Amino acid sequence: GAGVSQSPSNKVTEKGKDVELRCDPISGHTALYWYRQSLGQGLEFLIYFQGNSAPDKSGLPSDRFSAERTGGSVSTLTIQRTQQEDSAVYLCASSLAPIKTQYFGPGTRLLVL
Amino acid sequence: DAKTTQPNSMESNEEEPVHLPCNHSTISGTDYIHWYRQLPSQGPEYVIHGLTSNVNNRMASLAIAEDRKSSTLILHRATLRDAAVYYCILSYSGGGADGLTFGKGTHLIIQP
């Protein structure tokens, strides 16, 4: 079956522009997670969606970052007024339920010039 | 704040067993211990998880200390394809984002 997919795979943008990153989770997975990984670093949790509950946004680094999950499936991570320090790989994962195995997508490599 | 500590890197020879340690001294009774690994230029992939008892699967074994304050991921016979960053994380059984802190993991180097 299809795994988690993310688009675009690579994104180059100019400082100050907005970007949208998309995640298609595995069908039927109720939990969806966004992480950020800077070069040579571990994964930094950003936001977590579980079913119809309000998302846990405790990891978002600033109010320039926001995310939505429509219809309990596809999610979009939006970064407004991008900064150079936003350059990283943005990873999405989904799982059947909390604490269950997370399945990761290939990530979106964002470069802010 | 990281809830687990792991060595930055380890090196092993091909076809030998590898023991990757993880300390989680503040673990609570409801935290599961998960291991993931990340191959170069890929997203992390699940390896194994457990709560109290030792666990085995086709990829690895997980040995959990009796007091649950540490665990060890065991690769029985390392291959070059096992070279990756291995992450040990705690996952709260109540769900939510608590404990989803991957840290920097252990960079496993396999020598041919």
C-alpha cells in the first residue's frame, strides 16, 4: 500500500516569502505529526493532530508557522515570511493511533535564500 | 528537554553484533520505549518498541532493564545497510505529543 507522501520534495524560496508544505498520510491513520530536522541535528517536534481533537501546537517555533489538517487526512504546514533559519528538512509522519508506530514520509527539503 | 540520552556515535564491524544503549532514567510507568533509525537522506523508520519485557522482531531485539531506566537495541549481525542514526524515544501511553523528542540519536558506523 501507499506510504506517507510529501510534496514538494524540494523547495527553494526567498527570504520573506510564504511556503506551503503538503503531507498525505496513510489512509486510516488518525494521528499525524510534523517534525523539522536541521542539518546534522535530530528531529524537532512541531505539531500533532489526533482525529478531530484540537492539534497540539506546542512545538511550533513561532507564530509564522501554522498547520491544518482537512477532513482528517491531508495536512498542510505553512511558513509565513520565511527566514534563513527555517531552512531544514520538514518531515511528516502518521500512525494508526497515539503511541503506535509512526510511518514517516521522505520529507521536504526547504532552502530559504 | 530530551528524555533519553544516547552516545553520539558508535562503530562496529560487519557481521558482528551491535549493542546500542539508551538511558531514560526519568521514564514513567506508562512510557513505551521506541527505537527508530534514519538512513542517509531518508525519513526515519520504525525498528522496535517495548514496555517492560524484552522484544524481538526480524530487524532487532530490545533489551529493557528491570528498572526500565535503560534499554539496549541489539542488532545481531550488522550489515553495511545498518549504518544509520538510531533514535531512542519515549512515547506516553496516554497519547499526545509528550515524549516525541528524538534528540540527536546514535550515529552507527559499520566497517566492512
